[in-house]
Amino acid sequence: MGNETHVEHETGAAGGPDTPPDIPGQIVLVFQGGGALGAYQAGVYQALHDGKVEPHWVIGTSIGAINGAIIAGNLPENRMARLTQFWNGVARHGIEAANWLPGLANWLRDLATVTQGVPSFFTPQLQSWAGIQARVRSGQAAFYSTGPLRETLSSLVDFDYLNQKATRLTVGTVNVRSGRMRYFTNRDALLDVEHVMASAAFPPGFPAVQLEGESYWDGGIYSNTPLEAVLDDRPRRDSVIFSVQLWPSSGPEPQSILQVMSRQRDIQYSSRAESHLDRQKQIHRLRHVIRELGQHLPEEVRDDPQVRDLLGWGCGTTMRVLELDAPAFDNDDLNRDIDFSSAGIKRRWLAGYEDTVRLLKRAPWRESLDPMEGLSVFRMASAESQK
């Protein structure tokens, strides 16, 4: 695709071409998993970058962890070039034809990806296809090898720079044996390519990755929307959170078996984002209530060690979640997450860019917030979905 993935623009975000917008608190990007759908995230980041908005913290799972590592693992002036290099590298060419028969182009595209893989991302392990009951090491129990991804990430992510913590990175994984979600962050320990690989190890396609003597898979099979990583973080800080949703949590009632299967995937991979937010709203309100109650206690009561510990559960921080919902296109099918066609990548990248430009112009972080709530949610539907 050359440089055609990169979208040109004329003006910057809300403050003009050279002025960053007045976003209060730390800026957080939260990226879901979704394979090729992650091109939308690249477009979101480009619009933020062009608008002089650089994140303090990126949280990602699966393809979100890959995009996040490329962003956090490079100097701001190098990030767009590295993201473009990654997505150009995974794009497949010459499979956009066959429009004369509905569905044929998609079928040929999916068949090419399944049988050949994506050379800079994953390649088939033929021995796995020959015997799915054969006992092998966990690192080999998968249909594809992700060795190419390890080489790609090693060339695109400066892990020395990443571990200087200029930008915080958190990647979501799930422990294969315990089934528990675990987040790894460069704030607490050094990260390397294996941590990103583990977050993208979606079974049974991709093999588990060993970290600290344990096997880990893609965190998306447990929670594909890692919002809790920032909402439960301590110490808490005022935050504006750009939460990018690749899978729609709501949608029309399906009318065919194929549509049923597609809708089932949407619900599964949207991973209860709505319920997470409802729970966090309740918890955050309680934190504000505790803080307010503490202000009504006499000083000698507040100074009691036990009371002080209880009041520590309170806070006055504000969390503004700005949700960007990726669009569904008319010719999307059940396997749209493996649509690595150059046209599909460019289309999703452009949608992410345009939606984020609209969001920055809207500047919802300027809206007043109920001091007793502390957490607000603003949802931006994609312009593509409204056409």
C-alpha cells in the first residue's frame, strides 16, 4: 500500500493545527482485540497525533496490544511511520476482485488468509493441521506460528525506549492454567516482545507464550475491553479515556444462520463493555460518597488510623470515557477480523481517522460533570454507520 494508508489532513484538533486541545488529566487509549479490525485503531491514533494529542497511557489486548506497543515503544515523531509500516506489511493485495458473484471476493480473501497466513504476522504450521490430537508443547499447540510477528515487533518497537516509561503501556493476558486475567505494565516491570506476543496469542490459532514460567494467551478470551485496568488503577488520577470499540455490543436481530453467527461474535468480543461501565459508575460514585462523608466528620475522628484507612477508599477523581464505535460495512462477513485486504485496511483506517477528528471537534471533555458521579460516558457512533 505504500504511504496510501496514511490519511492527510488540513487542520488539527479542537485548538487548531498547531495547538493541542485542553484535555484535562491523563490521556488514556484503550484498544480492544479484533485482528484486521485494528486498522481502525491506527486511524484513531493518527487523528490524535495530528491533533497534538499524545497519550500518557495505552492499554491494549491482542491487536490492541500490538498497536499500543508500537505507539508507546517509539518517540512521538516516529510513531506514525512505524504504525504505517506494520499495517502496510500485513496488507494483502490482489484479492479485491470477483464482484460479479456476491460473497466470492470475501470467500477468496478468507481462504487466502486461512491457508497462507499473513507473512509478516503468522504462517501455517502444517503439522498441526495434520493431527489436532497430537500431544505437543504448549508453544506448538496452534494452527499457526507467530514467529514472523516476533520479528516484526522486534523491528518496529524500541523496547529500550518503552521501558524508559515515557508512555505507560499495559497489555492484557490470561493465564492458561488458572484462567485469570493478568495485566503487564511497564510501570511495574520491564516489558519485552514476549509480553506483547502473549497478549496476541489467540488460541487455537496462535500458540501460548511463556512468561515467568507460566503460559499465557490473548487476554481477549477473558476480557476484550480492558477498561478495568484504568478504572481500577491505584493511585487514581483524573483521566480522559479514548475507548475504541471494534465489536458492536448492540445490533439488529439476525435473520439467517450466518447473521446469527456474526452477531454472536459481536456480543462475545464486545466483552461486556456496557456492564463494566455500569459497575464502575456505581463504584466511582461510592468513592465520591466516601470522600464527601469524610468531610463531615470531626477532625479528631478523621485522624483515627482505622477511620483514615476507611476514608482511603474515597476519592475525588473524574473519569471521562469517550467511546469510539468502529463501523460495520455492508460487505462485512463473519470473518471480517481476518480481512487483511489492502482495501479493507485502508477503509477502516480512514473511518477511525474521520470519527476521531469529529470527536476532537466535539470536545466532550469540556462538558460539566456531576461532582458526586465522577464518571461520564460519551459515545461517538461512526459516520460510516450513519450513511
